Amino acid sequence: MNTAIIVAAGSSTRFAKSLKTVTPRPADKLLAPVSGYPLLYHTIRAFNDHPQINQIIIAANAGNKKAIAEIVKKYHFPKVVSIVMGAQTRATTVAKAFKSIKNSSPKDIVLVHNGANPLVTEKEITDCVSACNKYGSAAVGGKITDTVKEIHKGHIIKTHNREKLAGMQTPQGATHELFKKALTKAEKELKSGAKNSFTDDASLMENLGLKVKLIPASAHNFKVTTAHDLERVRHLMGETPSDFLVGIGQDSHEFEKSPSAKKSATLTLGGIEIKNHPKLKADSDGDVILHALYNAISQAIGGGSLGLFATRECRLKRVTDSKKYLRPLLASLARKHYALNNIGIQLECSRPKIDPIAPQIKKSLARITGLPSRRIGITATTGESLTAFGRGRGIQCFAIVSLKKV
């Protein structure tokens, strides 16, 4: 009977320190909501649904034991057979959970996993179990890609060969008999005054003289340590942040027929001037891109249409430069502590040809909004000439924006 021990007894000290710069502030990272469920739910489910795991033991602390019991009951995790109180260190917590295992034979597998690693894959669990069966012990980890330096009193004293180094994740495990021997030896050494923190389970096996088989970790299997790690998990699971806003805007104008329809006329589009092209008919410069963008941003933050603002500016103050319409709106955005995340522009017209001038429009929009041009997309269509815009009588623009809290 294979057993998974899920360690959920940590104090989350580093996580708590990181909360001062991130909102909202979950009280316990393991209980923080991720895609509608507590983070720990996703960890438990990974092992509960795995066909090679027969029972689960969760090590909790005094602050979260009741909440974890409620999660197990509410979401019907039948493989969870017990929730035990953790101890002062990870090694002693694992030892306490291990002693509560029942109905296990010497060759059965025991895996230990961090409750704060919710994105562990089925393959990682399967490969870890298989390697334990073959080699006796195994652990999930990934090769180090950064250059690793050893420091002493704030100075670098040595560079280590990263080809021989790995950053460890979980699960980590061994056969029941090897795990028992490793824990017994570690307990004796610690009682005799030996200094070894045994920060992971592989170190217990190493202390027994075993070579632990390394199982490649998936890119998304990492431990949630800070509030930013939590946001990363939410993103990877496709969760839309509560402070993420979206708006859509539209504008259209027909081309002037006279007198600016002459070859000497200038079209304004996305803040750039296109010489020898008919101007769009409007009280302002008729920039449909900036007008649609205004409506999209205003809609996202609960504002009104451009017409409510532009008509007054055009007629009373004679402001025709559409860039000036956007400035107070962008200032309002900043006051509300939001920033543009990306901009999407869709144009329908037969003239001018948009693709050749799209890079120039992107640069102009980047200057106007402060958003990097790589986060601005511009596409265009003639609509098979089914509308007046596709037949060359004007330009229609749709803009969509996403905003993020800053």
C-alpha cells in the first residue's frame, strides 16, 4: 500500500513577510484561493486521483488543522486517512507522519510532498514511484541553470560547477523499509547532538549512504514561498486576477469628399500623419484609433463615451488633437492605480493599407500610452468589401484593452 505524506505544517514565515507588498492578503498560503479552491486542495487532489497512491497522510499545524479537515470533508478525498500535528522541523514532522502509517509492507513506497507544491504532475508522481521500486529511493528536482557562488561575510569565495547541481522539489521518497531506516538513524544522530537540519527527504537517504535517483521536475512544479509565487500559480492555472479589467471601444468615420479630399490632404491615424490621403470627416482630427482606444479605456474603468468629453473640447476649447483627449483619461487611470496591460486594435478599411504602416502606428501608440510596443497588436481587414468601410468610404476601428492594478 503506497503512501503519500503531504507536509502542510510550516509556519509560512517568508510568505507572511512578502504580503506587505501584494494584495489581496491571504491568511495562510495553503488556504489561499486558487481557481476557486484552496491551494492545498490542488495538492491533495493530485495524489488522491493518482492510481498508484493508496493512502494520504497530511501533517498540519495548530492554525490550519481544522481548515484542512474541512477541505478533506468538503471535497471528498477518500484516500486521506489521517491528519497529524507537525513538529518543530521538517524531518521530525515527516517522522511523526511516517509513524502513523498503517497497513504498509517493507517494499511499499512512501512519498513525501510539500503542500505548497500544487502543480505537481501525474507523471512526476508515477516516475517517482517507479524509480523508488527500481532504485530504492528517488526525488524530483531540476538542474541548476544559474551560476552558483559560495559567499562568506558578503563576499564571493568560490564558484561551483552547476553541471553537478540540482534544485530540489517534491515528491521525494523511498521504500517503506529504507525510509524507516533513514528516519531511525537520523533520530539517533540528532539525539546525540549531531547538527543536521535534513531540509528535505533526499538528505535523509543520503545520510543512510544511498544514491537517490533524480527525477526531472516539470517547469511548473515549484514551491509557493512568497505572495508572488502564489500569483504565478494563479496565472498558470488560468485564473483571471480580481484586479484585472477589460474594456472594448469602437469608432468610425467616413472620408471627407471636399476640400481636403485632394491629394494634399493628410489622414491622422493612431497619432501619425499619412500624407496625400483623404482626412476623416470629424470635428477633431478624426483619429478613429485613438477615439476607439479612449472608449475602451473609459469603459474598463467605468467611465463614459468619448463624445461626452470630445464634443465639449472641440466646440468650446477648439481642441482637435485626439492625443490631448487621451491625456486626462490616462491620468485618471493612474489615480485609480491601474495601468495598461495590453492593447488590441482591429481596423476595417480598404485604404490606407494598414500592415505596412502598423509598426509606425505601434510606436506612436507606445509613445502616447507609455506601453511597450510589443504589447500592442494591430490587425486589419477589408471585410470582403461587404461594408462601406471595406468599399473605401471610411475607416472603422475596434479597440480592446486590459488593465492591471499597480
